Amino acid sequence: MNEEIGFIIEAADESMRFSIEHLEKELVNIRAGRANPVMLKGVMIEYYGVPTPLSQVSNINTPDGRTITVQPWEKPLLAEIEKGILNANLGFNPMNNGESVIINVPPLTEERRMELVKLAKAETENAKVSIRNARKDANNEIKKSDISKDIQKNAEIDIQELTDNYIKKVDDIFLSKEKDILTL
């Protein structure tokens, strides 16, 4: 195979792989009713006058599927952590027991589950669009190259097979997330 074609296909593969990775990161942020330390990823607190991510001043754990515990490294931060969680507007009501902050994650309603599935579906569609754009870019590069029409056609077929494989992966990831969200 032509070296230029190999490079184009490799670049398309890398771009499609990044789309999958981005989708997985976005879907982690969609909670499925179970407690997960990632839920507090965006929480910032004032630490000696500097906004600091919660994960840099405490240990965040999930002792069970409905509870998140935040154990600060310095006890005076407890009130600041509570304030930061409330300010993050995540819908959680933190409780301070003097040692750590405890958050009970409420179970999802059926309506909220459907909203989360729609959100996951939208992220899935964004990933598919990104993969198709990578295919389009690769096909345009192939058409610009100075190679025979037969080799161009074969390369386009290879890129289409690559696209089909990545679209199938996206669908599988979505089905897994949908099942995760809808499972009580």
C-alpha cells in the first residue's frame, strides 16, 4: 500500500479513537444513580484564598452505592468543603459529622433516568458525527493524492470499514450506558 494512503488511514484511525475516548469521558459524567467520586470533579473550594479542586485537599470515597464521603486532609476545611459542594449546585445536601463530609446520593426518578438516556444519546450522536467527519477528511485527502483510481477506491473502502467499526463501538458503549442508567 502507498505510504501516503497508510498515513491518511492512520490519521483517520487516531481521530476516530479520540472520538471514542471523548465519548467515554463524557459518559462518565452522566451519573447512573450510583455514587461515584467523579460526581464531585467540578467542585472547587477556597484553600488559603486560592480556588482549589476538592480532590487536591481531600480523599473522596464511596463506601456504598448511595454514599460519598469526603475526608479532608485538614479538619478546618470541613465547612469550606460543605460550602463548595452546595455552591457547585449538584443537587446534593452534604452533612458534616466533624470528621468528614457525607453525601447521600438520592435515587433517580424514572423521568430523570429518561433525561439522562437522552443526554447519553446526544453525546453518542456527537461522537458519531466526529467519526464521520474524520472519514470525510480522510476521503478528501485521498482524492487530493496523486494515485490511481483503483488504489483510491480501495483506500476509501478501508476507511469505510474503519468508520463502521468505530460506529459499532459507539453504539455498544451507548447500549452499555443506557442499561447502566435504566437499571435500578
